Amino acid sequence: MTLTREYSAWSPDEAEEIIAPIARTPGPILRCLQAIQERFGYVPADAVALVAQRCNATRADVHGVLTYYADLRTQPPAAIPVRLCAAEACQAVGGRELQREWEQACEADQRLAELTGGNEPVFCLGNCALGPAALVGDRLLGHASVERIEAAVGRLREQQGLQEGDRS
């Protein structure tokens, strides 16, 4: 079972096909960017001009939407993304310490950092009673620690058959 998904390689023609019906609806910029990220895993720089043209908006408007929403990313996702909850409930039970420890673990192990992308913070994972919380791939962890996160990464890596240095 693969918990992280495969994405298509960036293709302006495919992106155009995806956003064409969305661009005709009211307020389409965010939905177009989300559709592109859903297909390609991220929003490439080339997509900004494409969305601007199709939505009759400026590139600045599209860039503003792209950079405002934390869930939109401009780089391909890591093979096994790790997201640590940064909300107050998790901070109160060691979330900041976990973030520091995770950063240290990634600094000490460059392969781990490349495989997981380090930490992509998320405001709340809805697991407040079991904080600090982390999302490893698509797996939610409560009472997260560096050791538990590394173990979850190892299991997903094994399930996905990822080799050293693989990003996806």
C-alpha cells in the first residue's frame, strides 16, 4: 500500500486542459492552482502565467494567491513529507521542542532531510488531545517524537520501495 501518491510530470498543455473549465467560473484562481497542484504535486512557476491568462488576472494576483495559502507549494513534494503541527495545543505539550529536535535530526542526516523535505509546518492536524502531532506521508501520529517519526518514515520508505536518494 502506497500512502504518498505519484504525480504527473509538469505539462503546460495538461495544465491548460485541467484549468479550462474552472477558469470560466467565478473566483477561479485558487481552484485553478489547487487543480494544478493536485495533478502535478506542486504549482510550477510556469503555471502562474497560464492561470493568469486563463482567469483574466494579472500574474501578481495569481502569485499573491499562490503565496498566501500555505497548502499551495511551488516545489515538488518530498517522497515522504513530514508535517509537524504548529498550533497552540501541540506547542503546549512539546511541539516547539519536537520541531527543534526534528530539525537537528534532519541536519545530522541529509538523506532523511531529502526524503522528508525536513518539516513543512501545518497549523493544526486536529489531533490536539494526542499532541504533539505529526503527519508522515498520509499517516497521522499522536504523541509524536523524532524516534516515532523516523520509524514511520522507515516503514513508508520500505512499503514504497524507495532507494537511497529517491525523492519520489
